[in-house]
Amino acid sequence: MNLRSVALCVALVLAAVASPAEPTLRISGLDSSRLLTRNRVDLYVSVTDEVGAPVDSLTQESFEVSESVDGHEFRDVSITDFLARANADEGVKFLMLIDNSGSMYFGIDGTRDVEPEEQRMTYVRRVLREFLRNVDGERDRVGLASFNTFYTLHSEPIGELEVVDRLIDEIERPVSREAYTEMYAALIELARDAETLRGRRVVVLLADGENYPFARFSGEEHPEYGEHIFTHEEAIEALREQELTVFPVHFGVSAHDQYLEQIAEETGGVFYNVRTGDDLSEVYEDIRQQVLQEYRIRYRPTMEPSELRHVRVQLAEEASDTRSYVAGTLFGLPGPVAPLMLLIPVALAILLWLLLSRLRLRNRRGEANFEVLGGGRTKVFPVSSGRTVIGGEDADITVVGPAGTVAEEVTVVYDEKADTYSLKSPRTVRVNNREVTEKRLESGDVIRLSGTLVVFDTPQRKRPEEE
């Protein structure tokens, strides 16, 4: 290398040091679920450097937030709370959506007849298990779903990662009629399943090809969807309505679906194109790290009535991003609304909550019972005195969930002296959407076991004046 070349290299290095590349900012998530009750919106913001590594040294003063009702004129809003690495402390709900179409049992290079250890699905199972080992089981939750001609929810997001590990093997090779790829339909189904989830929710979609709907390519109606063929616009609308972030991952050498990048962009995620098993492992870990490194910015939105609101996050003069969310209009009023009017829906919500918290359905049966909701019908099981075990194959009450017989068990103990029933579980279980290990049960309490709802009910006791 001559002296001139050396000088040019030095000049390029000095220029890079003097003018570092600007960081990239992305509004990766949004949570407006507390807009009505608390007048707040949570933003999840990802900031990366020129090589895609997270920038984790920023403070609240580094960001500015503004809102607009028309997408043009933005008004500054106040940041009320700021937290770096919020998801590392508060946990993430990862929803793993896996392509289980026929081609997932080809080799990575597209070869059809390969040994099981060379199949794409084998690599995916291995990477999923590695992902589970890296997840913080105390804070994070992982759910599992797969799709081909049909969508299957194997597990809602749970902290019992060993259960998810076992469910990975329940993803079996489909027969020919089940081997199609209803990708957009699966995203819509998953969005519906995520409707009751709260907190940071991330969908990791793995697919090895394009949307390949049954009704279009089989010449028959779909057993569930009929002649309807779902579009990517419908999938994006459902995902944005539930405020889900999607990280689409294409795995293999075949052409990827042309709308995966748009799905990622519209929902705040990032699209990955992967060709080797080792790269797939790195991508899943990269997604996890990106989510853990997010900043959570909480702000108080403007009071202007609008069906759709646009929010912008600015990082000094360097980078910005804009997202929109559905706010709804107040009683359909198109113009300015008096501040007192804005309190009416809040007061109504509080009143409704108070009424519901005191509401107990009258049990017309003469004994305490559990009602298991699922499969389109309700089954009623009486609660024996003493001790009743729910869940598991050998329990007093067997519960069948989306993935088969529910393995987790809870025990209900009856205290004859106090005439009360108490739930006890070796692991956390959701009762009335709260995680508990022990709880005194009251009539109307809802226990969730792997996606199946079990409602506890007791006879209505007569008050002394009714005797």
C-alpha cells in the first residue's frame, strides 16, 4: 500500500470519528389501553446505532413527544414517566407464531426428501428451545401458536417455560390438506387471542415462504373460512388494533412473502431474512435483546377529540418516528369538548367497575360448583367437600385446553368451620386476571388454566331477614 492510500484510509477513519452516523429511532410499541381510565399512553422506543446495536445511554431529556389529530400539526405533550430497559424489569409477553406448512419439512435449500435432522422445522425447534433457555421465566411469558391450513394455539403466554418446551413437539407434520399456508389468517387469529393480554406484547412470526391460502389453491372452500381469502391489509389492521409488534422472520432460500416487510414496518417491528440455522439462532436472540433494550415513554395525550391520533417521538435533531393509534371520538362530537364532558366517560367507567366488583351471579344449584367454559359449551362439576383437584389427568376435574389435557393442577380446599373455599397452587395461576398462588374463592371468580376458563360458583346464601 502506497503513502497516498494510507493517507486516504486515515482520512476516512478520522471523518467517521468526527461525524459518527446518526442513530435510528423506531416507535416499536404502543399501549393506549389506559387512555380512557388514566389519560395516559405508553410508547416503547428502540434506538440503534449504525450497525444496529441498541443505544442504551439516553435519558428523558433526550426525547420530545408530540401529538396530532390530522398528521400535520403536532403539539408538544408532557412526558410523565420514563424508564430505560423497561422490559427487562417488567417483562415481555412473547408470542411465537410458527409456520407448520408442508414446506417446513423440506431442507433449508428447498430439497424435499431430507432426513429429519435436516428439515427446516428441526432447526426451528432447536432455536425455539434455545430462546426459552435465554428468557427470564420470572418476568417474561412465552406463548406458542402454529399455522398451516389451520391456526392452532398451543399455549397462551405463560411463565412455565418447560410446558412450552414440551408443546414444541406437539407441532406435527401436516397431511396434504393441512399443508397450506394461511399466514394472514393466522396473524388475525393470534391478534384475537391476544386481546386480553396487557403489557409489552411481541409477535415473532417465522415463515419459509408466501401466504398460500387453501381456498385459492385447492379449488375448495376452506373448512372454517369458506371462500374468504384474508389479505395482508386485514392482518395489519387486526395487529394494529391490538397494538402488537411483529418481527417477521423468513427462513430458507425460497422467496419471502412480499408483505412481510410492510407488516413489520406498520407494527413497529423489524423484518429478517435468514438462510442458515446459525443465523436463525442469532436473529431470535437479537429480537429479544432489542425488546429488552427499549425505552418506555409515558405521556399525557392531548384532549382534542379524534378517531385517530398521530404521535411523534423526536431524538434531539437526529432522528424521529411517527405512529398512529385509535383514540375514538367522545360521543361523536366533532368539535371542542368542555373539560367536564371529558370526565363523563371516566366516571361511567368507574361506576361500571364498582357495579361489576359487587356483582355476584345467583347460583340456582344447591351446591358449590365449577363451570368449565370451552368447546362451545359449559360443563358443570360439583365441588366436593374437603379437597378438590382441578387440572391434570388424574385430577377430580380434568380440564381440556387448546393443546389437550391441561397439565397444571390447582387444589381447592373447603373450610367447613368458616364455610369458605380456598385455592392453592404450587405455581402462579391467573384468577380474575391476577397471578396468585393462594386465594380465598368467591362466587364468580374466574380461573384461567392454559387458555380454558373455570368459573367458581357457590349457592346464594339467604340473609337473616329473608329467613
